[in-house]
Amino acid sequence: MLILEFVTAAVVVFFICAYFRLPVLWWTLAYGVIAVLTENVPLIVAFAVIAAVLNISFLRRILVTNHVLAVYRRILPDMSQTEKEAIDAGTVWWDADLFSGKPDWDKLLAVPQPKLSAEEQAFLDGPVEELCAMCNDWEITHEHQDLPPHVWQFIKDKGFLGMIIPKSYGGMGFSALAHSAVVMKLSTRSGAAAISVMVPNSLGPAELLLHYGTGQQKTYYLPRLAKGQEIPCFALTSPEAGSDAASIPDYGVVCKGVWQGKETLGMRVTWDKRYITLGPVATLLGLAFKLYDPDKLLGGKEDLGITCALVPTNTPGVNIGRRHLPLNAVFQNGPNSGKDVFMPLDWIIGGADYAGKGWMMLMGCLAAGRAISLPTSSTGGVKALTRFTGAYARVRSQFKTPIGKLEGVEEALGRIAANCYVMDATRVMTAGSVDLGEKPAVLSAIAKYHMTERARQSVNDAMDILGGKGICLGPNNWVGRGYQMTPIAITVEGANILTRTLIIFGQGAIRCHPYVLREMRAAKEMSGVEAAREFDDAFTSHVGHVIANAVRAWIHGITTSRLAPTPRSGAPELMHYYRFTSRLAAAFAFLADMSMAGMGGALKRKEKISGRLGDVLSMLYLISCTLKRYEDQGRIKEDLPLVRWAVRDMTYHAQHAIDQILSNFPIKWMATLLRWTIFPLGMSFRPPLDARNRDCAQLVLSPGAARDRLTAGMYVPKSESDATGILEAAFQATIACEPIDEKLRKAVKKGKMTPRPGMDLGSLAREKDLITAEELVQWQRKEVLRKAVIKVDDFPQDFGRAEIAEQAQTRSFVRAA
Ligand SMILES: Cc1cc2nc3c(=O)[nH]c(=O)nc-3n(C[C@H](O)[C@H](O)[C@H](O)COP(=O)(O)OP(=O)(O)OC[C@H]3O[C@@H](n4cnc5c(N)ncnc54)[C@H](O)[C@@H]3O)c2cc1C
């Protein structure tokens, strides 16, 4: 066999075996045939030796993988118990497919579309609609600086605080999707109402009790929480420990004391917490602190670790009630503290057996709440922005044109609409995963980070579109408070910088990767032959995984994604997006492995690199949600511009992140190799076209099914006495009057009438018989609505403080009567 033929055959076999990820035996057989055909005895012998080592696990371990294991053990940094518990928490789902480099699209499309039950829908159409109608955001944020008492009572009475509590304990027993739908709808109306409902249904006393509570704790507290007889809060954060929550200095010491007249085994707890939502009005304080047992009264360790207890806030020594003022958001939030407060051991959630297990409990329950709360409230906010900013951009004209039709405004509006589509898609798919029984640790972090960031971008876009109307606060400003509140969502439940740079890729690389966790466990938690076997299997599979992804990334690169996998039953109009995403997934998986190999433990500190790796993973997830939504909703062609703009934007962003990683990769030769593999023909993903952006903006500049679908599930007030209710009416009236406006414009242009400042153009046109009497009525109504919509609020010198106090008093008298 000629050398050239031999080399060519070897290369072809390499690509085929790697691309299809064939087992080592297949590689061996294929290369064996080539080796035999060369008739070169030394080569055949060398091949036989290598083949034996690769195929006989005992030899492979002795000669290769045991040595790798020894090095790996030396370089693998030790993990603290809290780090381990954080890594182990939750489950992996579609994120594992993305990390594999070969997402199985058919599997994703086979996941049933999450749906609300009739009872859940009825709750949304009934009590939730009613609660929204009761909330006046200006009154809440400016006049009451709290939810008014009757709103609080309604929330408690209707069971809003017990949505995650099963019916057997008197709760609503709602699905994650329904819980999300309720919070989303409330978020389109009042941030304070949404947060006050959201927090008791997220990580806190109820969730912890459901998973870990003793029977007695559950039967006592859950029905009380469900009916709003207890207002819960959960206090983890302290002045010294914010993002690094595991380092809380709050402590308890196990000791004997007198409780209700009897000597009782308990603990003396000292804490100083801040930022605690619902804290100032809470009756039940979920408290995290470190528990010590210096006298070994519990019989074991002295340093037991983080412990969670439920403390009635009327316990002597509990200081609670003062408030912070988080950016005028006015939901209840404040500090609390206690010094040497004695409490019985059975206040520990789960009882004394769960002393020291608090961090594991918190991490175990974090994902479900994080998957819902902030992704949902952000989506609600953006739905409201989409609907109302679109309407305003049609009602408000400058340069004789509705501002939404000016290209600069259109750009921002189209972006809001497409973001809204992506966010709702992600909200539904992530909440749906919780209903499938997942505790999506990594996906909930992706959803939290990206939904809150998209909300920030959208509210900035909306503010730009609204101009002064968004800036002057008052009852007629429906965006200003949301704008003020946006950084709250960015900061809580894992501040965004940390979530992006430490959690998404950091946790993803270990949890979602098919082999890394197995290798780590073999290295750190196993020993002897067991460790050697497990490591050998994981490591050799890992090597195959890297080679396969490198080859796939390169082949998809030189074929510009044409061979990349697609689902069998996907929408034909989306096929190229599936291909692009499959290509990016292979590139991401290869790049992730090479980054871990190249930088090792230092990657954890290289947050700029790991943040960008997290961005690529996140874009892959968000694209998956977007494509799935389009398929689930029945491939509605009218929505296609939103999908197109969003997917193009996200593939472009993913490419940009990869480019930035490669430009900053610390090992230059590796960066070059990676660039050749991932972008063999250069960077081919382009940003979305302006025409697509225009199509997206058009969908929200006109009433219709697409606009309603995009903003489905939000509260739309019907009353014209409401700032957004009148905006909706003005929007409809403006569109209905456009032919009349056109007539007036033409009449002026042709000199049939000459308007002067202050003149009612419609009446003039009627006088000259240019429009009918009905048209005049219609036009004048539109003008009244338009003027009301563009109006901004003004106040007396004292900003009406005296008047507000008087009005509040009158209202409370009226309600009391
Ligand atoms: C309105 C509000 C409500 C809240 N509700 C509650 C509640 O109910 N219960 C509760 O226990 N807590 C609550 N919190 C606390 C919240 O979870 C913390 O604010 C959050 O964890 C961040 O802590 P910090 O504000 O002290 O910021 P810091 O920890 O000081 O962080 C400052 C900045 O540093 C970044 N950072 C920190 N570490 C890293 C890292 N390793 N890598 C990169 N960047 C990093 C952060 O991302 C952030 O940008 C609330 C906070 C607010 C503001």
C-alpha cells in the first residue's frame, strides 16, 4: 500500500470513527485492517501493542490511566463540604444534552408542552385577576409604601401564600407552571404584590418543611402558612456574608435552658441579618446559623455546621420590624437580629437529626424557586413593557409619524418584542422541567441570570422609547417603578455577576458534563481498584468525547453546519437553526473540555473566561427554549420573525463569546488550534437583519393575535381611569382613526383647510364637510384619549404630601365603613 493511500485511509477512518463516536473496538478493527494492508511488520507489531493497551482495561490502567489518576489527584483542588453540597444539589436535564455536544432534538420535542389545569386557569381568571385590579401601583409605592391592608387580607384569604403547599395541608397544590403564571400576571401589575406572593412560595419555611420537616412541624405550620395565618420569611444573608452565604457568622450553641417552665435541651442563637424579604411583617422567621455543640450534648461533633430553624417572631429577644427601602419597591424587606435567644432543638427544621444539614437543605431546595421566581417576574415585567410600549409608540407621534415607525425607536421596540418571546419560552420550559420532577440547578441559574438581564435591557429600551413620559413619576407613569426595581432582581438569589461567572459554567462543567463528576469522585471519594476502574472508564470515555466533539465541531465548521443534527419531526422552517445550534453545541463541548484541560483549577478564578463559557451554554439553552416554544405552539408563521430575530441574535452572541474566549485564552498555541477547529472558515454567524427587527416591532405596533399571544397571561386593565387601561383604549382609537387622520393630513396638504395653533382640526374639517359627524366624534374621542396618554404628572411644591395623607385617611374611613 502506498504511503499516501495509507495516510488517507487512516485519516478517513479517524474522522468516521470520531464523528460517530464508535467504540474503541471499532477503531481497533478499522486501523487493524489498514495496518495489515501495509504489510509493514514493525508497524503491525506497534499497532498490536497499542491496540492491546487500549482494549485491555487492566493493561490500560497499569500503563496509562493509573498514572493520569495520580496526577489528577495532585492537581484537583480540595472542595469544602459546602462547595460539594452546592455542586451535588439539584438535577441535570437538557443542560446535559447541550454539554454532550450532540443534543438530541427529538427527545426535547417529545417533552409534552406544559399546561395549566382547569382549576389553575380558573384561579388566574378569578382571584388573580381580581387581585391585579385591586392593586394601584402608584398608591402602593408612593402613598401606602406597602400593600394596603385589604390587599394583604385578600392575598392571605385566597391562598396566594400557599400555592406550593399540597392540598392535604390546606394549600393550593399548584404546578410549577401555575405558580409561575400567577407570579407573572401579578408582576404585570404590581411588583410589591408579585414579590409578596412570590417569596413565601419560593425557598423558605414552606419549601423546607415540605422536604425536611418533621410530621409535627408539617401538620402545625403548613396549614397555617397556606391560609396566611403565618407570614414567613427566610433569613440567610448577613452584613458579613452576602454572596458568600456559607460564611455566615450567625451562630447557635447547644445548651440546656428553661423553656415554658421546664428544663429543655435547646440552643442559644445570636444573629444579625439584613435584606430579609417579608421580614418586617413576618410571624415566622426561617433562620440559618452555624450550630456548635461544645459540650457534646448531641453526642457527636462540636462544629455541626449550618442549621435552619423556624422561629416565631414574637419570641422574646427577636428584633424584627424595621425596614429597608429597596429602590422604592416598598415590598416588606428589612433587617432582624437576636442575641443569645434560647430556643428548643425541635425548632430546627427536621428536628435535631437535621442539625448541621442546613446548607444541604438550602442547596437542595434552591433550584425549584430560582427556576420560577425571578425568571417569571422578569417575564411578567417584559410582557407589560411589550404591550404598553408598543401601544404608546403607536399613539405618540413626533415629526407627524407614530414614533414606533421611526427606525431608531423600531430597533428598540423590536428587541423588546423578541426578548419577550425568548423569555416566555424560557419561563415555560424551565417551570415545565420542575413539573417533570427536575430540580434544575444549572438551568435555573441560566434562567435567573438571562431573564433578569433581558428585563434590564428591555426596561432600558422602554425608557428610551418613552422619553420624558417614563421619567416623570406619578400615577400616569407605568414604567418608572419597574425601571427603579430592576437591579433588585439582578442582585437577589445569586447576584448576577457571580451567577454568570461562577455558577453557570462552574457548576455546569461538573454536573452536566458526562464524565467530569465521575472522574472527580473516583479521584477524591474512592480508593484502590474501585477508584482505578471508575477513573479508567470515565477518563477513556472522556478522551473519546473530546475527540468526537473536536471532529464534529470542525466538520460542522467546514460544511457551515449542513451536516449538523436536526430533529426528525421539527418544523422545516427551523431546520437551519437546529443545525446552527448543534454546531455550536459541539464547539462548546470541545472548548469547555480544552479550557478545563488547559487551565485546570485556575479556570475557577478566570471568571472572564468561565463567564463567557457560561454565556455560550446559556445561549444554547435559550435557543432550545425558543425553538421548542415555536413547535409547541403549533408553528404559527406569524411568530416566525420573533424566532428568527432571537435565534440569529443568540447564535451571533454565542459566536462572539467563543471568539472572546479564544482571543483571551492563556495558552496561545491551544487557542490557535481551537480557532482552526471551531472556525475553520472564519466566523459565519451574522447578527439578525434589520428587516427582521422591523417585523418584530410591527407585531406589537398593531392589535392582533400575535400581540395577544406574545403578552398572553398578563393583566390588561379594562377601565379607562387606569393609566394602562386608557393606553389600550387610545391605542385602539388611534388605529381606528388613522384613515381619518390621513384625510385631515391630505386636506391640509391640498390647502382645503389651514390649521392654526389651538384649533380643533376635526371640527374645522367637519365645518368644511371633509369628514362626517360620526368621524368627528370618533376623532375627538381619540384626541381625548391621546392627550390623556401623553400627559405626565405634576405635583404641588410639597409633592402633595399633605393631600396624600388626607386621601389615605379618607380611604381608610370609607373601607372601614
Ligand atoms: C431587596 C433584597 C431582598 C433580599 N431578600 C433576601 C431574603 O429574603 N433572604 C436572604 O437571606 N437574603 C436576601 N437578600 C440578600 C441577597 O441574596 C444578597 O443581596 C445577595 O446574595 C448578594 O449579596 P450582597 O448584596 O451582600 O452583595 P456582595 O456579596 O457584597 O456582592 C457584591 C458584588 O460582588 C459580586 N461577587 C461576589 N462574589 C463573587 C465572585 N466569587 N465572583 C464574582 N463576583 C462576585 C456579586 O455578584 C455582586 O455583584 C435580599 C437582598 C435584597 C437587596
